[in-house]
Amino acid sequence: MGRKPTAEFDAKAFLTKTRTGRSISTYRKKQVVFSQGDPANAVFYIDRGQIKLTVVSERGKSAVVAILGRGDFFGEGCLAGQPVRMATASVMTDASVVRVDKQVMMRLLHEKSTFSERFMAHLLARNVRFEEDLVDQLFNSSEKRLARVLLLLARFGKEGKTEPIIAKISQEVLAEMVGTTRPRISGFMNKFRKLGFIDYNGGLHIHSSLLNVLLHG
């Protein structure tokens, strides 16, 4: 007989069953969860909102390396021995975040197979995303890179649907993510709007038709 279907794993409920080494905090827009160079001693889980990870070079140049949303983990580098944070995690919308101490997280991964599977799936998906980002930067045009970033922000691919981008993403942030200038981002966004790929009705909305830019652009 096949395995019986199980309900979706509720990571927040699992992580907050006990308070030892775990806490849940709310953040307002633009607040910092942790800064680059801070001690890496905990893993975080996003229950609500969006988090931006930004890296600043020694010369002061900044780059947005990821924008994460509900159901994502971040700060997991501490589990691999990172002593300090490699990026700054800041809040893009009002957010609710679960913090789990490093030692507690390691114990959960060893003792709870369901949670371990959920976390490993996250790591694998993140690794695939980083590989795709590298290929994107090496081989695709700025226009295609912007289209991919927008589709990722809209969570395209989950049941073939897209979601509106709730956070107001500035063109400066998009330029940092794509690796181009703000005027070029502005030009591409105007083009996408005129073609019906995006609209600004009550916030920025991304339509699945934007995928045409990646497939045929």
C-alpha cells in the first residue's frame, strides 16, 4: 500500500512548541534582524513578511543577494561553522520571525526526521537557486535577469500561479539584484507594463506571461 497523504508540515508550530532556545519576534519595515559581521549563533524562520539579505564589500559596494518570504529559513550558515554573519538581514515589510539557537537547531535536525527533511528541502532549493543565479549573471541579458527576479519575487512556479509583490521594491534594489543601473530597470519596467506583463493596480503585480521574456526574449 502507498503512504497515506499527510498534512503540510507546520514549521512555525513545530519550532515554537517549547520556548527553550526559541523565540518569535515581530519587526517593522526597515528593521535589521542581524548585521554583517555579527556573531552567527542562531537560525531564523520567516512566518510572515519579507527579508532582504545584503552584502557590503570592503570598498563599500552593496549587493542584494536574496529576498526571502514566508516559509523560508535564513542564517543557516552558522550550522556549517560560520562564526559571523556574511550578510545583513533587513525587513522589507512588517514581519514575524522565529529565532532558534544554533545548538537547539542542531538537536532538532538530529532527532526529528520530519523537520530534518523539511530543512534539507530548503537547503537544496536554495542551492539550486544560487546555481541558477550564477548562470543568470553569466549568460543572460539584464532584461532577462530582471524578468527572472520579478518572477521569483512573485513566487512563480508554485501551482502555476503568481502572487502580487506585497513589499514595495524600489528600482534601486532591483538594480542591485540584477546588476545594472536604475535607469535601465526603469526602462525595462515600463516596457513590461506596456506589454501587459506587470501592472501597478494596488501594488506591483506580476503576470505569468512575463515568462515569455525568459523563453523568447
